[in-house]
Amino acid sequence: MEVEKTTDPTSFHGAYRMTPADFDELLVLVGPHIGKQITNFRDPVGVPERLGITLRPPQTPSDTTKT
């Protein structure tokens, strides 16, 4: 996620519909509320990844098929 924000901000904006700065601001606001506790079984998905998954628009079958 961090590499995507720094290497190509235009691509990041196309995927998440916001600038990297706006994403970071939103992360500061909601991050403490969406974080999960580390357990003995596995590490949780990171907060930036969790927010990124939530913000990405769902893909339809027509988006994934190649013509």
C-alpha cells in the first residue's frame, strides 16, 4: 500500500478515488476503530490494508473478463 501511494499517486487516485494525503487523513480518523488485536494464531490484516480493501470499488465479472 505504501509503495503504491509513493510510486504512482495517479494510479492510487484511480483505485481509491482520493489522494494519498486524503487517505492518510482518513486513516488517522478511523484507524483506531478498525484495528484488530494480535493473537497467537495469526497476525491481523494491517489497518491501511483493511481501509484500502474497504474503499476499493467491487469488481464485476465484466471488469475481470478479457476480450
